[in-house]
Amino acid sequence: MSGPVEANEVILMGHPVTTNPFIIMLINMTVVFAVLIGLSFMICLIHVVDPTKKAEEKPTAAPTPAAAPVAAAPVADNSVVIAVISAAVAAYGYSAANIIAIRPAGNAVWKNAGRMAGIQNSVN
Amino acid sequence: MEVFNAFIVSIASVWNDSGFAAFTGGNAIMIIVGFVLLYLAFVKEFEPLLLAPIAFGCIMANFPKTGFFEDPGVMLAIHYGITNEIFPPLIFLGVGAMTDFGPLIANPSTILLGAAAQFGVFISLAGAMMLGFDVKEAAAIGIIGGADGPTAIYLTIKLAPHLLGAIAVAAYSYMSLVPLIQPPVMALFTTQKEREVVMEQLRPVTKFERLVFPVVCTIVISLLLPPVASLIGMLMLGNLFRESGVTDRLSDTAQNALINIVTIFLALGTGMTMSAHDFLNVKTLLIICLGLIAFIGGTAAGVIFGKIMYAVTGGKVNPLIGSAGVSAVPMAARVSQIVGQKYKPGNFLLMHAMGPNVAGVIGTAVAAGTMLAMLS
């Protein structure tokens, strides 16, 4: 069944399979797609069986209706965050008296700028 | 007279033992190539972290009679690290520690873009075979299209070690030229409307998912494709260091000190393979051309698949993120972001592009594993 093996013959399980570059290309692409599609299903499966998913979603969903009547001041204790921000500002030579207000940024610019900075100068 | 003769003989001996006596025109050409690469690294700032040590290695490789690869010493140790596949997995450890897999986990469908971009690898493989390279050489050349330096070196050492210099240089050069090569291809295959798509915010990913994915991915791919188990295993271990929250010191070492040290060795060692004797031939030119075709093909395939996803999802996917399927992390994702913002200021595609970008790293490793399983 198997004759003399050519230099470009692809041999699988001891049997020459093909020398056709396009068939080699097709086999490889099929395997890559199959493995990666399998991985994407696995990611979905991990999401489905994730036992921490509900526990994390509840606290974010619950406070919304409760917070509405209060409306005015945020009740969370942010003293640690304020202390850290004050210390960071102080490190640049300003006193706490220079801080007028500390509030969450209204848009995603800083967050995205942080992400951009995070991927600079890396190597692969 | 005797003193004069001794002096002449000594001078002649020093000259004959010097590199100048054996210096060839080829060495001079390669040293000029090294200067050009240094210029690109320092003045043009094309990935200087990689290109600078490669360029200097190229210059050093063309000093005759150094005996770098014969006598025990640091150069032989560096060469050993490359030829015995030590450095690529260590680089992957650092890449894993630096990379956020969250966007991929949040939107697993983008993994298909990483798979599609591997098309360039196989286009180039077929092209190389038609140009007379044998199948192992063609596979090693094709992997340039994956835009993943460590994987390219890993595969080449196993399948076609004599082509290491040309393939490594082509892979790293094209990686550093991602910001120049990809945008025209992205513009060519997309319409203005497609480029302006604003994608939905990604869902939050839990710590459980971040921890389980690398472990499961390692198990599945290592069992399926054992030849790339060390690459995938190290990539995922690095990511676990990052995500566990209790191994900050290891994560910090992997993504800073270790990857920097290994990058110096890997890039210098790659440059050291660029001696005139091994590098100046027609095959090198063909490899560099095929590498470019692979790179463009991969980018185009990713973008075209992005267009398919755009159509299937009713315009929810911006095809520009498809180009990030070639695995140059994070340069390719950055290019998607920059091109996207050029056509629609304020459009942030970066995190969406990181999905295919990470998938591209895994996809290139899978492609390498498939070829190793078939050909070695």
C-alpha cells in the first residue's frame, strides 16, 4: 500500500498521507479551528458552572432600589480610599487643604488611559 | 636583525589571529544590516526592546574567529538556551503574567478571530512548499505569520534549525512593524461604517473563571498537543500567578525581571544566528518575503472573519478587532485601538481586541503543535 516516501510526504501513524500543500493547509486549519472552538465552549461551560457568579451579582443588584429613597449622601465608608488619595497627593507636595473634593470620575477616560499605559512597552 | 624578524613574525601572527584576516564582504554587509536595525530600534523606536539586542547580536555574530559557539562561555550558554527550547517557554511565562485573559473569557466568540488569523500561517506554508522548501522548512516559515517570536523559534528549532536566523529575524522584524503593516490591510478590507462600530461593554469576569480557564486550557491543550505543552503550560502558569492574588511576588518577577532577562538572552541569541555564512543567501530573501505574505494574510483573514461576525451579529462586532488575531501581544490590539480611534474618536476597542489577541497566542501555539504532531 505505501510506496517509497517522498521528501515532502506527511506521515501520520506510519503512513504517508499527502504531499499536497493545500491539503496540509486544510488539515491544520481544521484542527486549529476545532481546538479553539472547543476552548470557547469550555469558557462558556466554566461561566455556567461558576458557583461565585450569583454571589457576586446579588450585592450589586440589591442596593439599587434601597438607595433610591435616600438619594442624597453616599453611605459607604470611603475613609481608606480618601486617606490613600490624600497621601498620594501629599507625595506630590500638596497638603490635604488643597483637596476640595474626591469623587468618582464621570467618564472612562482615566480608566482607559490606565489600560493603555498597562500595555505599553511589553514584549512577546 | 633578529629582533626585527621576531617583531615582524609577531605582528604577522597577531594579524593572522585577528578577525581582520578572516573578515569577508559578507560580514561587512551583515554588520551594516545590524546598524540599520539599531537605527530602527533607537531612532524609529520599532520595538527597541527586541530589535536592539537582535541588532547588536547581528553585529557580534559577524566578527570572525570569536569561537562564540565552540568555547564554553556566556555566548554558548545563550545559544544553548535557544537551541534547546529553554527561552521561548520562559518568555511565555512572562507573557502570561502580563496578559489579561478577561476580555477573551468575557467574549469567547472572539476566539474565532484568533483562529482565523492563523490562516496566514498556512498560506505561507503552501507558498513555501510551492517555492521548493521541504514541508518542515515550509511549516517553520509559515509560523512567522503567527507573529509570535517565541513560538516561531520553538517550532523552527524542532523542524528546521538551519533556518533559525532568517525566521527569527523575519518574525521579530514583522512584529515590530505591526503598526506599519496592519493599518493599510485593515482599511482595505473594511468599510467606513464597519470601522465606526462601537462595541458593547464586556461583562465582568469572576475570579473563579480567571483561575479555572488557565488550568483547564493547560490540561486540554497539553493532552491534545503534547509538543506545545511547555509553551501553553508556562503561558497559563504565568497567568495564574497574575490572577491568583496571592502570588504577587512571582507575578512581578515573571512579568518584569524574568521576562526582561530572558528577552535580552533570546533577542541577543537570535541576532547571533545572523552570521553572513548562514544568512546571506536566496533562501533568506524568500523567507522574508514569505513571512510578509503570511503576516498580511493573517491580518486580512482576521479582518475578513471579523466582517463575517459583524454580519452575523447584526453589526455588533467591529471587524477591526480581527487583525489582533495575529498574536503580537499587545501590539496588534493596540493597532486595532489606534485605527478604530482614527475613524471614530472616543471609540475604545482595546479591551475587545485583547480577546482575539490572546486567542491568537493560543492559536499560534496550537498551529505549531498541530504541525509538530504532523511533521516531526
